[in-house]
Amino acid sequence: MEVTLITWIVAVAGLLIMGLLFTVQFIAVIKPRSEWTIKNVYGADPSNTDPKAFFAVNQGYAWADVIFWGPIQIPGCIGMLLGLRWGFLLALIGSVPFVYTAITIFIWDRDMGFRKNTFNYWVIVWGMFPAFGLLEMVYCFVRLLG
Amino acid sequence: MTTFQKQLGRFPLGIWLAYAALGVLCLAWVMQAYSLLDWEGALALGFQNESFSGDPAEQAWALESWGVAMADMVWPMPITLVALFGMTRGRFYGYVAAMMVFAIGVYFPLFFAFQRWATFPSFAVVALVLFTLPCLLGIVGLWANRGRFIG
């Protein structure tokens, strides 16, 4: 498949976003209760709710991201850059959890009082993930149809 | 891969496995929809594990489960319907939608299992066997028979 400028933009953005997410979630897996992880990965105070539930919820996402999501999204983006059909398909499949987790985190943060009405929260912490997921999904789907 | 391409009646084995995976996912979405309508009833039927009237830990878990149930209704459930409709018509969008929803079918039992391993290990195993395994087989089955959908 032809690798265009948009392919490069989507694939590199995917590598950067998933690379960042995979790295911080991997740190959360190996250091689940460290101060750095709580501040920079979970981004909320465990004492605001039951700490055992708080850590378990976040650890569930961390492990699933490291075991499954990262390993399909990253090769998918590399496959896109190589112009391989399976790369576009894998990236399309990998775009789905971006939207899915955004919904669950949207509700969890709202109900637990973790949500902050700041640019950093709505754009960096929450918004860029579903926005990129939708972009990647539409782009890969259109390319695969072509 | 040839095993998944073996014709069994109307479809090859891989396509049957994909339909079976979509079937178990539909079962999951029905359970989630019922939970949103009647949480305590779903609790009594074993669809959910935590009550909103329990201790703070249980309430936190119930809120998390409610969020996942809502996400299931908003995102993977409509994709499942598109997958079923498209696959029965032999369309490429059905194949893609099925692959997309299978990704969720693998992902959600994984995070559920890692979240609940300490509290409900049997439910974690059931989720992995009932949903992750069929969805992985569905992915392989569809990939082996991609020629039916890709012109």
C-alpha cells in the first residue's frame, strides 16, 4: 500500500502516543505503588477512594496495555510505515481501545472526583487519546477500503 | 491456517469461530445492558460482583463496573451489530468491524482479570475463557479467511 504524508503523520503520532502510554504503564506494572507512578501515571490521590480498589483498577489497565494494546498498536504503526496491509488492519484494531478506555476513564474520574477542569486534564490526560483513536480508525478504514 | 479454512457446511471453520465469538460478545452486552437497567437484579443473577450499597471498597468497584458497562453499550455493542450485519452480507466493513470488536473482546477481560485477580479469581478465569479465548480464535479464523471479504 502507498505510504503518504498522512500515513507518516498518523503512524508516527501513534508510535509517540502509544510509546508514551506503554512506557508509563510498564513503569506502573513494575512499580505499582511508587510515588512517581501515583503522581504521573494514575494522576490521582488513592486516599480519595478505597486504596485497594484504586490500585487494582489502575493495575488492570496497566497490565492489559502492556500485554495486549501496546503489542498490537506499535507493530501496526510500523506496518503502516512499511506500506503493509496488515499494518493498517492492526493499527485499526489498535485504535478501538483508545475510545473504549476514554469512556471508562471519563466515568471513573467523574464519579471518583478525579476530574480536573484544566487544559492539561482535558487535552493531555484525557482528550488526545480518543481523538487520535478516532483519527487512526477513520484513516486506516478508508485506506483499507481503497 | 488450513484448519481454519476447512469448510464446515455453509462456512469455513474460521468463520464459524468468528460468529461464535460475536455470539458470546452479544451475551456479554446483554448482561451489561441488563446491569445498567437493574444493577441489584444483575448482582443477584451473578452478572456483576459488587453492590452500590456495600462498603466503600465495594462501592468503588461497583462504580468502576458501571462505567465499563456503559462503555460497552456506547462503543463495542454498536460495532458488534455492524460486524454481524456486515459479515452476513460478506462485506469488508463487517470483517473490519468484527476484528475491531474482537480487540475489545480480548482487552476487557484482560484488564478485568488483572483488576479482580485478588478478589474474584474465579470470575477472572471465566472472563478470560469465555471472552478472550473465543475472540482470539475469531481473529485467527477471520484472518485465515480474509479472502472472502477482501476482493
